[in-house]
Amino acid sequence: MKIVILDAQGGGMGRQLVEGLKKALPNQPLIAVGTNALATAAMLRAGADQVATGENSVVVCAGMADLILCPIGMVLCDAMLGEVTANMALAVGRSRAHKILLPVSRCQASVAGAPKMSMAEVVAKAVEETVTRVSADSAPPSRSTQQLCRVAPDGRDRTAGLSDIAALFCKQGISPLRR
């Protein structure tokens, strides 16, 4: 699982996330991306395995992530005193990765109903959620996830069974045995 941690400004939240995740998941590689060099350096010192800096790095890493942890401001254009560009917010928001957004009031946004917590408590909750997701991802896949889907000639999607795959191989003249 590719875990990407995004942060801006001084990188304090990102640093705490990296430290907490390294303790909880010591063998899990972490990619840290800062909007500026100060944020990136803080996460690197905390133990991130790979780091990058800047708008394009946020866009690229958000696109390849399976899980993103970041302050809520990373999905808000012009947040964090303008460090979050429209392209960054769009990339994080559109990413297929699951996002664990940390509510911080410094982003000129608040989450209604979210309890007031200290930064340490917010980070601890994010680490706990990440551990749960990584553990679930490493569990053996269920039978339903081992199915193939194909588009039928009538244009509808349907599940392909072994008989469908064998028929397709025969029709295409492909031998299932290596020669």
C-alpha cells in the first residue's frame, strides 16, 4: 500500500504523522510531500522513506497513492496562507486514494460536529485509522475480489468465469499451455 503524507507551512503535522506511523507500522514505506522545503525537511527528519517538494510532487504523488493523510486544507484551494494551489487541491480531491483528512482550524475551515482535539489527539486518531486500513489491506482477499469482469458483446459488464476465459482463449487461438 502506498501511503502519502502531505503537509505545508512548517511540516509539524506531517512530522508527527511520520513519527507515529513509523512507530505503529515500522516496515511500511512512507512517502512525504511538502508544499515547501521546510515541511519536506521536517518529514524527512522524522523518518519518511521518500520525500518530495512542490506542486508537481503533490499532484504526482496524490495520483499514485493508495492512502493520503493530510490536513483538511490540502483539498481547499488557497488554504494554508495560499500554499495550497488549485492544482494541488484538485489532485488530492480527485485522487482515487482513500483520504484521511485531519481537521485543523488554521485552514480557515472547520468540520461541523468534529470534537475539539489537540494536534496530538488528531494525529493519534489518524495513525489508528491508517493502521486499521493497512491491516485490512494485508488480509487475504475474499473470493469476490478474485473475479474478473468483462464487457459482454451487448455492452453490459458482467463477471467472467473460467469458462468465459477458456472460450476467449480458444476463439483467439491462444493455448493456455506454454510451449
